[in-house]
Amino acid sequence: MSRTGARRARSKLLSRAEAVRAVRAAQRRGERVVFTNGCFDLLHVGHVRSLEQARALGDRLLVAVNRDAEVRRQKGPGRPIVGERQRAEVLAGLECVDWVVLFGEPTPLAAIRALRPDVLAKGGDWRLDAIAGRAAVEGRGGRVVRLRKVPGARTSALVERAKRSGLRRRRS
């Protein structure tokens, strides 16, 4: 990636307050803002396809990324494998992603309430009634969309495969 490309990715990393301003400006221009969130530890094809699907639901895509402490709480010791700033910057480097914000709460509800996206997109492995922020988005006339699953594309499966691979090498 060129130096310009690296700066471009970092320029998409916003504080929550900056993201609120960016979202409001986009909405004033008539653009539909899509929100999605996750850990995004070890970016894989399932993440990329889901993000592209989410982006296709609107004009702008904002991705909220769990902070390291929350990933550790949810996924256990040894996670995340990649730190929050690097995870955020890798996501920001994707063409389909317009903005990235970090959040440290157990769910993205506070971020969703502050940002007020038009569309909330979540992976197909989530039950509709379990999607945090659903009522907040639908209550303002927005949509909640479950994205298609990508079979076999799971970060936890990659982590386990890497552990098994490392064990085999050590035994050799």
C-alpha cells in the first residue's frame, strides 16, 4: 500500500463524536448510513463478504469495532490476537468501509443510539431478536438486516486450526 493509501485508511478512524458529525452530514445529503459491528479479529473472507453486503444496503458504511478488553471478556484469554487499533485500520483499508469507530461497551447499543444509522446490519448467525440496537433503529423508522452467512468462515475456527497446526510442527 502506498503512503497515501495508509493515510487514507487512518483518516477513516473516527472518535464517536467525529462519527456522529460524519453520519449527520451524510444523512443531511440524503445518504443512507449502514452500521455494523464486531470484533474483526483475524479478518477473513466472511468478514469481507459481510461488509460488502452491508455496504450495498446504503450509501455509507460505518463499522464499530470492539475494544480489546471487551473482546477478551467475550472470547477469553488469548484474544484478541490483533490489537484494536490495527483491527480498526485494516477494516478502514477496505474500499467498502467509510468509517470505523471503536467501542468498549458490552454491546453497541450506546453507539447505535448516538449515531442513529438508517440501517443496522448484523451477521446471519444472529437471531433478529438478539441484535442489540434493533428497537432503537426500527423505532426511528430504520431497517435491521441479517446478512447472509459465509459457510466455514469463522475466526474461532481459524484460531483453532492455527493452534493445531502449531502443535503438529512442535511435535515434528
